[in-house]
Amino acid sequence: MWADGGYTGRLVDLARDVLRIALTVVRRTDDATGFVVLPRRWLVERTFAWLMHSRRLARDYETRTGTSEAVIRWSMSIVMSRRLARRAR
């Protein structure tokens, strides 16, 4: 799993100890100036862009986190099923 440079410290330990997943923090190099595309960062940004096509996720209308999580899973299921259906043709 990849995370932004802001997610360091306790989150890495939590992911390793409790969730049993390897969390890799993607950081900028010190010699980079200006805008630099970070490796693996575009995967997350692209996925967020796909999810924002869902009208329910364009604004945060939900008050319960469980409902928000269900809408995110539903939207990602639609994205994935459309991609699979496109490949099957």
C-alpha cells in the first residue's frame, strides 16, 4: 500500500502491526524543485478522479461514516464492473 509523505509515524506501525499490510510512504526527493510527479501518486489521484464521476461522491452529503463508506464501495464497484465489461467485448 502507498501513502503520501504526510502519513508517516504511527500509521506505518498501525498498518504493519494491526492490519498486517506493508505501507510504503512515497516522498519527494530533496533535489527536486518545482512540480515533480511522484511515483505511484498518480494511481491514487486517478482513482479519486474515477470516483468523482459518481454524483453522490461529488459532495459530502452523508452524515454517517458507514453510509459514506458504502457509497464509495458502490461507486468503485460500478467503475470496476464497467471496466471488466469493456474488456469482455
